[in-house]
Amino acid sequence: MGDEQDIISAWIGREILPHESAVRTWLSRRWRNIVDPNDVIQEAYCRIASMASVDHIRNPAAYFHRTAQIVATDIMRRSGIINFTSMTENEWSNVIDHDPLADRAMEAHQELRRVNGLLAELSDTCRQAIELRRIEGVSQREAAQRLGVSEDVIRNHLVRGVQKVLKVMAAQDAHLSGDEQETVEQEEEAVGTPRSL
């Protein structure tokens, strides 16, 4: 049982963690001020980590995205924000599409390239520590042995490296959000559309 959980944890670090920022951004846009994206993501991680196996998951990014959507829906249902009417199986068959949408697949690919680019900017030891621990899923002791450093060095590189990557991603996202808002305001001024409808 412990080995399977280690495998699942390594898989989450390798296949799910790189998509966290995109899912967080999507949650913030989709359900702004209704659900806390941090709570949703934490619950999604817990649900995936508690699975007996992840062998059936062919598209981890889409699976994480869908799990986050289900968690957000569950949170809203429990808090009484939404009320669902029951649907028949035939009605659901018209709604459910098991393939990821093309835009989500492209977004996931772009996000992965973005993370890889940011990892490439880190020092070699820091990048290798993150790759060994988060992508390959090796133990801290094994990562330290492979790199010829202490476990404390691995831990420090891992924490600092991930924080640096997340900080840069957050800054980039904030910059993009500011640019998008500025573009919308410029378009509204050009057309003469009032901002509040």
C-alpha cells in the first residue's frame, strides 16, 4: 500500500503539479468570489492522492481540471449556492465529453513549456533537485546522493526553486491580467461602451 501511495505521489508531482497555476487561474476567472481556489485545489489533490491507482488516467491535465471543477461544484452545492436538478443518463450522455477540449490541451502544453522554461533559468543543482524530487519522484536521500550534496541542500533548493518558479509565474499572470484589463478599457473607450452595464 505504501509503495502505491509513493507512486501516486510521484505521479502527482510529475503530471499534476505543473498544471496547478492554470487550474488556479481558471477557477479564479470562472468562480470569482464564490469559491476559494486554494481550497478547491487542495481538495482536488486529496481526491487524486486517495485513489487506489492512476493507471486509467490518460490526460492528467484534463483529469486535474475536471476534478477541480467537480470539487468546486460540490463546495457550492454544500453551501447552498447552487441547486442541481436530477438528469437522466440519456441527458448526461449528451453533455459529457470525455476528450479534453482542444483549448485546454493547448493551454496545458503551453503551461508545461512555460514551467520548463522557468526551470531552465534556475541553477543546475536547483533544477536537478526539483526534477529528481518532483518529476522523477526519487527520495530526498537518493536525490542528495545523486547530486553529491546533503539532504538539507536538496530541501533548500526544492523550496527556493519552486517558490521562485511560482513567484515568476504569478508575476507573469498578474502582468497579463493587467494587460488584458488595459486592452478591454481601451476597446471600450474606442467604441464608447460604458464599463458598467
